[in-house]
Amino acid sequence: MIFLLVLSVITGIAGCAITTAWLPANLRWQGVQCAVFTLIIQGCILKVIPLDTDGSGLLIAAGLMLSQWFAPLIAKETRKLRVHFRIPSVPGYLLMYILCLVLIGASWFPIWMVLR
């Protein structure tokens, strides 16, 4: 079970690196910030959720991988929103982190409902 989670984290980070490489050069640092923030929050979630020895670890691993793969794209979407709504820099970063939390919630809530 632990091996599966470690493997999913490594795969998620590799996917995150690939996704970050696809971003424009001026958004790569923000993509890395989104990915690291997502990884830290997911680590906190894994600290709280007890790991079972049944197949539910596969759902947790899938949630980890998907969140990490798509975390850098939040920087791109945040940039679009900032330009469209003319949001200043600091609220723009807050929006980026809030969207990261929404991504984490969207990937973990269905898993939590299944594990309940």
C-alpha cells in the first residue's frame, strides 16, 4: 500500500514536471508554486486519512496523480482570469492558491465519499 502511494507521488511529480514544461516561460514558476502547494496539502490529507490495506489505496493514488498532473495548469487559468478581470498581483496569487484548493477538493471529495 505504501509502495503504491509512493509510486503515485513520484508519477504525479513527473507529470507535474511535464505539465510545467508545457507552460509558457513566464508562467513556469507559478506552475511550480501550484504543484508544491498541492503536494503539501495532499501530504497533510494523507497524514489525517488512515491507510487501509484494501484496494482503497488505489483511489487515493489516483487522486494524488491527477491532482499533481493538473496543478500547474491552474497558473495558466489564473493568468487568464487576472487579465480578464484586471486583478492585481497579490489577489491574483490568492486566487491561484484558492483554485489549487478547489482542485484538491474536487479530486479528494469523491474519494472521501467512496471511502466513507
